[in-house]
Amino acid sequence: MDRRSFLRTTAHGLTAAICGIHRVAQSAESKRPNIILIMTDDQGYGDIGAHGNSMIRTPNLDAFAQESLEMTRFYVEPVCSPTRASLMTGRYPMRTGVYATSRGGARIFGDEVTVAELLAQGGYRTGIFGKWHLGDNYPSRPQDKGFQETLIHLSGAIGGVPDRGPSYFEPILWHNGKAAARKGYCTDLFFNGAIDFITANRNRPFFAYIPTNVPHSPLEVADAYAKPFMEAGLPEKTAKIYGMLMNLDENFGRLMQVLKAQGLEENTIVIFMTDNGPAGKRYNGGLRAGKGSVYEGGIRVPFYVRWPQRIQGKTQIDRIAAHIDLLPTLLSAAGLKTPKGSTLDGVDLTPLWTQQMLAKDWPKRTLFVQMNKRILQNRYHNTAVIGQRHKLVSYPSNRYDPEFARKFDKSKVELYDLSSDPGEAKDIAHQYPGVRDGLLAEYEDWFANMKGTRDFQTAPIHLGTENENPSRLSRYQEGQNLTGTGPVDGWLVKVTRTGRYQLKLQWPPHRGGALYIKWLGVEHHLPLEGNHFSAQLALNAGTGLLDVGFEDEQGRRLVDPWNNKTRGDVIVLRLDDRL
């Protein structure tokens, strides 16, 4: 063999070897499951036909439930943002800086690592289509936290601040960081985006997160969907909610058909769940209370998972599980490891799902829920400690009470045996004080651990970065108030670059006054001519509360009481990098 023949033969061999390696890599990647996580907003345990609701119409979800594995005791937080924080991080929300749904308490820390980030690092394409509600500013936005494709609305609801005005039929949606008014019903648009994403990535593993904003208020849905329930005699509010879920069910069915048509259904994990209990009173499967409550009706939700390649359908598991379990579970299913040194509160559920471990052999565990709906946290306030059999409920009210800490009385703590009393009708705390005290001791350790993570601090918004300039500071959503009542105290921000900034206040017409700015302890009063709203100021780098407001011609600071409006919002634009 001459040299040229030798080289040609060797080259062909190397090419064949490289192609073989590439095929093996493609094969290994193709074996990784796709993941679709659908989570609705304010859909309770009873808002699905599979849970005995004879009035609602959810045929596609009911069929999915019949084919799936159901975790019959799956827990979340009583309100949405804390649930979403745990879902993304595998950690209790207090560790992440998320305590509430507004007023500075619903913004995840930039250094929190999400399941989207970890899946993206592992080769997955990641997309979110719906409601994020973990921060509207850098570094807490979904595009900052691992999602490569984003189609979302801001804040907690379409039509709320800062995108005031749009409806569910003509929403303002943010696609990959840019706002655009859309025509079409919001749920249809989110599922359209998800289906396009899935179709485009059908040849590689993907993670599609579809957190819908329905059936959260405002209750907007086409009359054709609500009418059948009105005619059946249901109250208008319930009829609209059931109509919204009827539309959701149609979209869910459409998504499942796409998976089947693309040949993806066998190796795709599809999870359906909700974020908290129902808002308002309606059928809730016999569970007590609803949204905002730590009774079962506020925190126990539907949870179904379907993965034909690995999970046997038509089964139920009664072991307690929660939102914190999804990150370690999905990483395990994807063949990825959790980062070293990360503190996770959740556990990997795949041994249960795939029958590698029987329910009777599953280790004993305790889950914790606390929701004060404010940054300031009180020990024992609106708290639940959940074991497989017993559940402790402490002071089940989320109303702010500045004297609460002095009023705690252990004798008023409730205890329920959920194995015989899932409706929490009979308090047995006085019959079993030892069980009560044991759960209280576990709670004490847990609360101390939560406090020790970040000492209940909130995440600062970063100003002056290339990632977001200008930044819009929403007074209602992002402005900070520790107690959750009254006007906000400003915004917790980190000015990353010393330089000159323009600050523009959203304010009604006026005859003149001043722009009040307080930063790092220094107050500024910058004159404004009539109907002028912006001024420039040099801001030093640092972290603290930035307070911006309007002063009238007499020098009086005008402050609105807390309300869900854009009045008082501020747009901050970095103009240069130097003083």
C-alpha cells in the first residue's frame, strides 16, 4: 500500500470512527426524556373531573389522569410565588428570598440555581410559556435563570402592573425579553408557543415549562365556555373558572396530540399540577379551606405524571411529596447530578415512580409550610408541619399582626390524623400532646434552618448592567414593604456601576414640584417644571433602598397608599459609566 492509499484508508477509518462516536452521542442524548411541566394558577384539588367534580368538564385531563401515576398527597405553598420558587430550586421558598406575591417578597435571588439552568447545562433546550412571578428585573427574570426561550407576562396576572390594561384576549406578552401586544386568548397563545418550541426541538431533549395564568383572576373567558356552567345553575364566578379550565383542557388535549404525532409521547415526562388551592369557595374534593390557608384545601393539589417508557400508569402513591422534590427528581430522570455543595430540601422521587422502591419502604419524612405573605416572618404563624399520618396546624391565618409573637400559645396548636380525617374536622392535639410537641420541635429546627440561610433578606434588583438598561421598578410588585401593609419604602437595589442615571417617575400631570431621591442615606430634591417627570443624578455603586417620589410645590411628599397601579413606578436608565 502506497502512502496516498494508506492516508485515504486511515482517513476513512477516522471518519467512520468519528461518525460512530457522534451516533452514539446522539443515541445517548435521544434516550434522555423530554420534560413537560404544566402548572395552573389557583386550580384547586377539586377543580378536575378525576377528583369527583361532576360539574366541571375536563375530559382530556381526566383521561390523562387515568393513564398516569398520581401522587395523592402532593403539597405546595398556599400562594403562588413561593410554590414557583421551590419548584425551580428544590428548596423551601424562604431560602430563595421569596416570601409573598408582591411588595418585594416575590423576587428570587440571582445566585439561586434553577432546574432550567441545570437542564440547560446538561444539553436540554429550555422554554417557559406563561407565568413566571419570581421577579421582573435582572437578575431574577426567567432568561436570567436558565430559560433559553421565554414567552411570559409580567407580575402576578395579565392586566396587572406594570403592564396595566391588557386583557386575557389581547395580552401584553414578553417574548425573549421584548414586549408585544398579542391577539388571542392567553392560554391558547401560551400553548401555541410551547407547541412550536416542542416541534422545533423534537430531535433533542427539551424542558417545556407551561405555568398558565388561568384560572387566576381576572376571570376572563369567552361566553361560549362559561355559558354551559351558567345554564347548569352555577354562580357566575364558578362558571367562568370552569370555562377557563374547559379551554385549558382543550389546549392540554391538543398538546398531547402533538406529542403523539411527533412520536414523542413514550419518552416524554408530562407532569400536571397546580400551584395552590382554589381562590374562593367551590367544590374542593372534601378538603378544608382554600388559597392562602395551610389547611389541606390550600396546599394539597392534583399531581399526575406520565412517562410510558419508565412509569406504570393507572397507579396511585400515597407517600407525602412536595414542590421541593421536582428538581432532584427531574435531574435524576434526565441522568444529571445535582451540583456539589448545593443545599436541597427535596428528594428524588424516581425510585417511587419507577417501582424501584415500594411505598412501604419509603423513608419517613416531614414537610413544612409557612406563609405570612410578607417579608417579615413570624415563627408559628400560618404554619403546617406534615407527616405521613399526623399534621400540625399553627395559627392558621395570614393576617398581619404586629403583636403576634407575644400571643403564641402552644395549647392552641391543632393536630389532625389525616389517615382517618383528611378533611381536618377533629382536632386531637389535647389527646396526643406528645405527637404535637414532637412536630413542634421539628418545626423549631426547620425555622432556625430557614432563618440561618439568608436571615429572611430579599434579593436586590441590579441597576446599571448591560443585561437590563433601562430598568422599570414597579412600586406594587417590586417595591419593598416588610409587613405587607401600607406604602412601600422604596426598592432594594444594587447599583453595579457608579455613573449618571436618569430617573423617570410615573406620575399624573402636575404644575411643578421636585423629584425626591434617597440613595445610600443621602437625600436629593431635584426641581421639576410642570408636567416634567424625570431628572438626572450621579449614583454611587452600592446596595440599599432606593426611594424615589414626588414632592409638590410646597415641598410635601405625596405618597399613595399601597395599590395595584403604575403610579409611582420609576424607570432607571444608566447614561454613562463615570461621574
